[in-house]
Amino acid sequence: MSVKAFELVPAVERELLMGDKARINIECIECCGKHLYVGTNDCFIHHFLLEEHATTKGMLSYTVQKLLFKYLGLKKPVEALKAASALERIIVLCDATVSVIDMITLEPVPSGGAKIKGVAAFCVNENPVNGDPFCVEIGVLSARRRTVQIYMVYKDRVQLVKEVNTPEQPCAVSLDGYFLCLALSTQYMILNYSTGAAQDLFPYDSEERKPIVKRIGREEFLLAAPGGLGMFANAEGISQRAPVNWSESVMGAAVCFPYVVALDEGFVTIHSMLDQQLKQTLSFRDGHILQDFEGKVVLASTKAVYVLVPLPLERQIQELLAGHRVEEALALTEGARRNIPKDKFQILHRRILQQAGFIQFGQLQFLEAKEHFRTGQLDVRELISLYPLLLPASSSFARCHPPLHGFADLNHLAQGDQDKVQRCKRFLITYLGEVRSTEGANGCREDVDTALLKLYAEQDHESLLDLLASPNACLLADSAPWLEKHHKYFALGLLYHYNGQDSAALQLWVRIVNGDLQDSTRSDLYEYIVDFLGFCSNPDLVWKYADWALQRDQTIGVQIFTRRPVGQDQVKEQKDQVNPDDVITYLGKHSQALLLYLEHLVLGRRIQKEKLHTHLAVQYTDRVLSLLSQSPPVDQQVSVARDKLQLLLRESSLYRVQLLLGKIQECDQLFLERATLHGKLEEHDKALHILVHQLKDFPAAEAYCVWGSASRDPAYQQSLFHLLLGVYLDRDLPSSTVTGELEMAAVDLLNRHGEVFDAVRVLDLLPEGWSLQLLRPFLGRALRGSMHACRTSQVALGLARSENLQLQHDRLKQRRSPVLVSQKKGCVLCHNTFSEPDCVCLPGGVPVHTHCAAQRVVRDSPTRRQLANSNNHT
């Protein structure tokens, strides 16, 4: 697609150059800064001064002043001019001779050594390998030989430094560093004149068309190839750019990045080096010279000189964006990177990306728009401002100037298309959700979060609660009315809570539960309020709403207190803790909640306080007695209540036993509980009597013995089981009673727990009429236990004897070796010296006094201290 990249501006008119001389034609041009040099076919060099001026429309125009003209006296056309500004010289090719003239006066250099004869063409090395700033390196094509010569041009002389042979007669040359790009008679080639390495490029016919060899950058050349192509080639002979498709009759080319300018018989064509597309065509008749000088593209016909003035890059880009040619605009911007200072380019690049993003946003290309917004570091408020009422009223944001887009707001963009509006809103939700936690939201987090909240509420988005439950910067003054407008009362409560207004939040939520406000966000809002109060740091709010919660459901409402940390002695006192005694007093009118709270303290938190344990036991007892007093009692409820009471009575040792015993003493249905309480008082005989004779629950009696002897020594356990056996075999009862069930219970007890009993005592208690077959399991277990004890003692005796034998062996070993004792040597136990030869030798041969050793033997076990007596002579 076309773009206006250049304007053709006249520089030197015909009248100024040649007056009324019709036969004078322009042969060559050279431009150095403001100085323009024109060589003509009548052997004149004309020197002009070009002054740039900006028009009212911002375009460049030129005023020209003719400074000087000079006749070279050869009556031949001036074929080429090259300026050497460092030397203040002009290198001239005329009549196959290269000479040097003064840049200001156009006078020849006095020295005769500043000439090269027999020259067909020459070029200047713009990337010289010689480090001398006061000389110019040129490549010269010989008119008669197949050679290329390298010369150094000084102010007053020229010096040949290298000559390279070529396979064919060269027609055109361009030089960069050590690399010569040559157009031969039938092909192009790259030649390294330092190493002699050559690389053929591609063939062409020099008789059909004029060859073009143009250096366009470091070690890169532009060549006119067959088929009307402009080919790029680097010093290695590789093309790293796609070719430009220009005309077959092209006669000159120049580069003004990122464009390639070509001149043919009737037109100037301008192609992009970025996408190789034709961007502009200018009509230009009789043109035969096209050259670029330090970024300035100069054209010449046979009679006049023109300048191709490039439009400002930003203007070109804006024209592309105005035509919604986003990719071309971005490519042009990126291609200009190397020609623009880094800081300026970054500013330009970001703005172009932002504009491109808004263009694609308007076309609903949201993925591309988002990528451009991110890369261009867009102030996200530019996007939010398109959506009416989303920015907070307190926001100080003002849109960028000049504007990044032409939209007044979202309604202007959508033109009444509601589907388009909704799609744009969904995109903004996604985009804000991604950028709010990145650097893109720095400095405007309040605006971003408030806008996101408004969108969530309006769209009934599921992420609204997530936003308010996490750290956010939503402005309460702007957000609260918006949430009320869309009936998001639960979300508004979360916003109040995040801003430290828990009282307002609870008041709002309670109204929702009571039905005063309609909001179906949470069906379990009552449970949520209870949970919220359970962790609320304001005790006043807890007490204020606790009664409301308990009146609705005591089972759930009591969780307000059961989920809180316990104050007083249990944990360090904190301001958000509630005293358990205060809670118990408060729950006095809510019996079910009180019971649950006591269970929480005693069974859940394991608080070891007699007051709490007794209170819970009394609550359990009253509950059981209340259920038993109903007519008829509900068996399942009674069973559950009794199980809880029995478990507490067994597991706890902190309640007041006598108080509970007095409460159930008159109840003839709570024998098991009474037995447990008697057991707590160590009144095992009463407990077992109740279990055996009143309940007749023999398994319960055995379980009682196991429970009562838990964590006690074996002797206590044995005495308890003997006590139960004695209750079974009580001879003071009528003989008819000690039969049947009791006898069988006694047999079962012996057979199941025979290892606990003392067999001798049991045999004394048993009636004489019992058969051995009946007691066979017990007797067998007792016999095995006796034999095991006997054998265990024999093993222990054998081990003791072995240890004694080892000690005697060690003693004999100590007697064999002498132990030296003297008055200068002290006892290691009492640190006194020896006054007599009698001593005791410790393991290792250390002598000690006999009385010290005796005292040590008394203190320590002899199995750990192996002593050996020895009488030694000094």
C-alpha cells in the first residue's frame, strides 16, 4: 500500500546553472553539507550554496546561491566528483584522469603528483581501513587493464597502495573496508583486496543495461540484477534481505532508510526495505542522476537539480495509523530504530504501540490490542476513561495530548451496538485483572481497583468477592453507591470490613438474613456471620450480635464462642478474647448452647478446671434425668445422653463426685453411673455389688475392673479382680444365690483373665465341688505362667552366674600384674596418699584404699563396678 514518504523539491533551476546555453548538460553532482558541486559536459564545475528553509506547512524548501564556477581546460565532460571534506579537496574524474582541486577555490593542487591517468571510474571507501584521518582511500578502475587499484589521496599527492587483478574488465565498483563489490562484463562479484578471496554473485549483461553497484551500509551492497530486481548482498555474498522489484530500465539507486529510491526513464520509485513493497511513485522526466549524500537524496536531469525531501518519520507513521495500517506503521517505527537516538525512539515507539493498541481495540482485536498496550506501557487509565463513570470522581487523571485515539467514550466507539459494548467490558475486566498486580498499575491502583469493582458488580462477575476478600485499593466513597445500585449488599459488607467498618458490615448482613434486603450472593450468610463473629476482634460487636445468632439457631450460634481463643489462664490475654466465665453466664438462658460450649471447653480444649467439669457433668445429669422423666421416654435420646454422661464420668477426675452421686442416688435407672462414681471414691466393693447384684451386668463388671486398674500397678489390678471374684463367690449369701449365673460368671472371669489372678488364692476360694474340667483353661494358663516364671528366674540366675564368673576372671587377671603403690601416689577416690600396702585395684589397674572401695561398692551396683582385691608389696 502506498504512503507519501518524499516530496520532490527544486534546488538548482536551469537558468541559474546555464543561463541561455542550450547545449550544456549536467554530467555529475556532489553534495557536502550545504555545498553542492555540479559537473557539466563543457568541462565546468559549478559551486552552489544550498540553504534549507521550512515552509508554513512544515516542509523543506531550498534557496540557492551560486558561489563559483571553474573551467578545467580539458574540453571533456566532468564524469565524477567526490568531496574529501577532511582534506578540503574535490576529487575529479575528467578525460580518464583523476585529479584533486581545492574545495573552496576550485583551483588544481599545485603538485603534479596528485593525478591518476587511465581511469574508467573510481569510488571512495567510506569505511577506510587506514586510520589516518588526513587521507582518503579510493578504488580506481583501469580503463585499459583488468585491474582495480587502491590509492591513498592526500592534500597534495596520491599514493598507490594495492593493485588487484580481475577476471574480466570491471565496469563499476563500490568499496567498503577491504571488500570490493565489482560489476564485471558478465557478472557481479565480491573481492577482498587484502586476502585476494573472491565470491561470484550472479550474472548479468552489461550491454543490455547499466550496472548499479551501491554501498548501503557496513559490508552491504545494493545491485541491479536481471529481471528488474534490486538485490542486496553482504561481504560474504549472502542476501539477508528480500529483493526489491523495480523496473528493467533503472539507471540509478539510492538508500534513505528505510526506503530504496530508484530512478528509471520516467519515474522515481520508492520501495520499503522492511517489506519490499512499493510505497510511492513520482513522475520525473529526463532524469539521469540519482545519488544520496549523508541522508540527502539528490536527483538531476540534464538541466536542473532537485532534492527528494523525506517527510518526517512520525508524520509517515501517523498517516499509516490514520489508515489503520497498524503492521506497516509498527514495521516502519521498528526499522527507524537505528536512525533515532535511543531515548527519543523509546518515547516514539511506546506512543505508536499505544495508538496501534487503540486502533485494534476499536476493531475488537483484543488480543493484539492487549499486547500493544502492555509493550507500549500504556497508562491503564487511558483505557478506563473510555468507559463512562468507571474512574473515581476523585481521580486526577487527564487524557494524553495529543490524544491516542479518536473515541469520545465507549458509546461513541460502539455506535449503539450493545453486543460490542459488552465485549469491550469483558475485555477490560480481563485486562485490569492482569495488570492490577503489575508495574502497569503503579501510582493508579485506586483507580484500577475501583474500576474493576464497578465492572464486576455491573456484570455480576464471580470474581467480585475475590477482589474484596483480598488486598485491594477500592475507594469506599465511589464503590459503596455502585454496589448498592446493583444490589450487591454482601459485597458491600466485605468492602466495609476491609475498610475497618465491621459494625456497618454486620448491620448490612443481618438485614439480608432478616429479609430486609434482597441479595442471593450467599445462601449460607447466617453461618458466614457466625464465623465472622467467631474471629471478630471487637468484643462489643460479638456481644451485640450473639443473642441474634443464638435465637436463630443455638447449635450454630454457639460457634461464635467455640471458635474464639480462650482468655484467662489458657492463653495470653488479648483484647479480642472473651472470658469463658462471662460466656457461661451469658449462655444461661440458652441451655443447648451452654451445653455445647461446656463440651467445647472440657472435651475440645481439655481445660482442667473442676468448676467446668462439674458444670458439664451436672448438665449431662440434668439432661438424662429430664429425658427419663418424660412419659414415655425416648430410648434413643436417653441412650445418647447416658453415653455422654458415662464417658465424662469415666474419663474426668476433676468433677465433684459427691454432688453428682447425690443427684442420681434416688434414680433406680442409673446404676452404671452410680457404680462409676463409687469407683471414683475407691469404693470398689459398692460399685461391683451394684454391677453384679443389681444390674447383673457381668461384662460391665469385668470392664469396670479393667477401667479401674488402668495405669495402676499389677498388684492393684490383681486385688480388683480378686474383689470381683469374691463378689461372685460370696459365701455370706444364701447358697442358692451362689449358683447358676454367678458361678458361670466366676468361671468366665477366671478363664478370660487367668493371668491376673494369684492361682493359690483362687484355689482357696473355689468351692470343692467344682470339676477340674470346668477350670481347665484357667489352670492351664496358671500352670504356664508358673512355669514361665520359673524358667525366667533360672535364666536370670544363669546370667548372674556368668557375670560373677567374668568378674572373677577379671580379678585373677588383675592379680597377675603388679600394682605399684607408694607414699607419693594418691588414691583417686579420696586423693589421700597410701600409708600401707593393702589396696583395691579398679578396672584399668588404678589402686584405691580398701575402705574407699568398700564405700563405693555400697553406693554402686557391683555389676557396674568390677573390683579386684590384690595385696601388693611396695
